[in-house]
Amino acid sequence: MDIGSAPINQISRRSIKIGSFAPTQIAMDGLLVSTPQSFSPCRIYLDKISNRFESTNNGGSGCLTSSSSQIEISASGKHSKKIPLKTVTSIVDGLKKLYIQKLKPLESIHRFHEFVSPALTNSDFDAKPMVMLLGQYSTGKTTFIKHLLRSGYPGAHIGPEPTTDRFVAVMNGTDERSIPGNTVAVQADMPFNGLTTFGSAFLSKFQCSQMAHPLLEHITFVDTPGVLSGEKQRTQRSYDFTGVTSWFAAKCDRILLLFDPHKLDISDEFKRVISSLKGHDDKIRVVLNKAHQVDTQQINEFVKRARAAKIHAYIMNQLKKEMPSWIGKAKAQQRLIDNLDTLFEKIQREHHLPPGDFPNVDSFRLALNGYNIDRFERVKSRMIQAVDDMLAYDIPNLLKTFRNPYE
């Protein structure tokens, strides 16, 4: 069996022994699965993941430490101030402070949380890397997870027909238990609060399965319902399946599209699901019959969010700028919405921004219909400068001060 993969990065390796998965050898970013013929033991190397949560060289203290007693996250812009971070203990800790002090103010004032993505919480930063498995029914998604764990997880079912009819987050926990989606979505220590926007119809089809396992100390798996062909599956769902998939795609560090090499036809719903993954191409790996890989991408995701927030602020500013001061506001708003693609092009030229970084114009146009553009805020140059300095100086300084998780 063939599988597409990227070269393995040069990393120190700490191994965890688990059962093999398929008679093949799979090499992927920061993870190596070696599986000889028959189901004999194999080894998975997970240093890139474990480095995010613990330092094996610092006595198991659970954080990366700096050789200096203090670092400064500084900004060079004339409107920015130096921010001393005396208590920063890791890259994740530094990103939290940068988000609260520099990026979140820009997001809040321009309603980024309403249009694009909810505000980040501690659980979003502290969550373990997530791997989501997508595929049509009977492509081995649940079997893949069970084989890595060498056991079933609470609520897992396997069969020739579709058996997983819900989204399941498989996480580490002291006891084996299944937690209903309505409960998981309101727990502050879980990174799933944003799922409440999909309503009770979805949350009744979501659960968290917890069990004590060394692999789950480093990774969370997201098992998904098998996708069927035809309209029956789509019309019978009582929630936005594609929307939920897109939400998880933004949260996950790896997205595995599993295919059975003997059944390579793709249903209409699966095509829609794949289309919804646009913008997360760097996370996607196509897998022929059961395999896996994972890579930590938290810094990359943080940078992508910052760029998206900056562009969003420019869009809101331009919309506000082109609204009249007194009369004709309703007609002006409709004209702006109708000609949103032209406005996007104007912003791209004025600020020298790549078109590929802009949101989908049709989705943004639809979202705008629920707002009064006249109430939007004008952009503050100091906030843009703060985000620019964060991207140009603060994040590189974090990587210099602490061990780079990608090395």
C-alpha cells in the first residue's frame, strides 16, 4: 500500500511501544510508525508532541524553561511599548500573553469573534494536539484509533456498515467514561466551547471518551461519523455536518483523510467535506487504508489567526470609511455588500495583501447582512502595529528564548 508523506524532521526521539497497524512502513513529520508483516509490535516516536507539554531534561517539571530569569517581548513600533514577561515559562505561556495583550484587543474591537472565530481561551492554548480522522464508512477510522491504543475506547463500535454515528473526542482521563456533548461543551478546561453554536441537535451527537493511556497523554483523537453516498445521509442529519467538520479542522493539528483503496469513489457529501477544509491544506494527509501521522502546529496556527485578524480589521475599517455620515446609509450599506469583492480588491492593493489571505467573499457578504456597518469601528494604527511587531519580533524572540518545538 502506498501513502503520501513528508520527510521526517531531525528530532530526538522518545519511543512508545504499541501494536502494529498494517503491513507497511510509514514515515511522516515528527512521527515514525514501523510495522513489519503480521501484527507485531511497532514503535511510534512522539518527541515533537511531548516537547509541547513537558521537558524530559528538566526533571519532569511539565514546562520548558529559559536559561535567563526574564525575557522581554518587545515591539519596535513608535506606538508600542515593551512588555516585560517575567513569568513566561514556555512558548505556549508566551503566546497566551501576546494574545491577551496584543491580538485580542484588535479582534474584539472589530468583531473578529463574531465573524470569524470565537476568542481563544486557556483551554485552546493548553489543549493537546488533536488528530481528526475523516472518511467514508468502513475505511478504518475507529479501527485505526483502537489499534494505536491496543484497546477499545468507551463507546467505540466497529462493523462493515456505518457504526460511528457521532463525533467522538478520545482523550486521556483517570477513569474510563463517556461524557455527553452538552456537558463537554460547557467545561472550561475543554477546548470545545465553540461547538455550542451548532445547537443541541449536534451536541447530542458529540461525546468525549476518556481513558487512561500513555499515548493519550500527548494526543487527542477525533473520530467522526462515516460519510455515506447519496442525499439520504445529508437530509437525515439534524445539524450542519460540514460546518462542524470545518470547526474541528481549524482546531486540529492533523487531518487524516482515510480511503479504502478498493473503494475510491467519493460521495457528494464527502466532496463537500473536503471542500470545507480549504485553508487547512498544510494539515491534511491522504491515507490509503489505515496509517497515521501528527505534527504540532500551534505557532503556525497562531500566526495564521493573527494575519486573519489583521485583514478582518482592514475590511471593517474600509466598510466604515465608505459609509456616508448622514443620509442614505441603508442604500450605501447594501451597495457595499453587493460590491464586496471590489472592496476586497481595493484593500489588497492599498495594503499590499495577498488575495489568498482574505475570507470567502460570499460567506462574508452573508454574515454582513446581520449587522449595521455604520456601527463598526475604524481601525487603530497602534493595534495594527502591535500585531505587526508581534509577528516580526515577539514570536521569533520566543522561539530563540525557548527550545523550538520544530527542531
